[in-house]
Amino acid sequence: MKNLIAELLLKLAQKEEESKELVAQVEALEIVVTALLRQMAQSEQQALIDSVEGALDEARPDTQVSEQDREMLQQYVKKLLRHPRN
């Protein structure tokens, strides 16, 4: 029983570490996207936003991806593009 608990705790720690790495990657990408958007002229920004939003709207939802997950991704991308980090 102790071995099982120890294994579960080890797996939990590994998952937590993976989660931290993913959060760091997402934050780094947010910073990069924000920096790129700030360097673009307003018309270029709008063209990029329209292109990304159009691609998201046209993407067919995969049967493995829930509608809720797809909607969350779409909202997050729109938030990032229209209201980048300060």
C-alpha cells in the first residue's frame, strides 16, 4: 500500500512539473505575440487578427475535441489578439 501511495505521489509530482512547464511556455508565447503585435502597424495588426480569427472559424472541430474546449481556445486567442498583455 505504501508503494502504491509513493508511486501515485511521484506521478502527481511529475504531472505538476509538466503543468508548470506548459504554463511557462504559454506565458512566453503571450509575451512574444504581444511584442510582435506592438511592432506592427494598426492595419497589419487587424489583418493578422482577421486572418487568425477566420482560420479559427473555418477550422472543423475534431471529434476528439469537445465543443467547450474549442470555444475556450477561440476565446483565449481572441483575447490575446485583441487585448494583449501590458
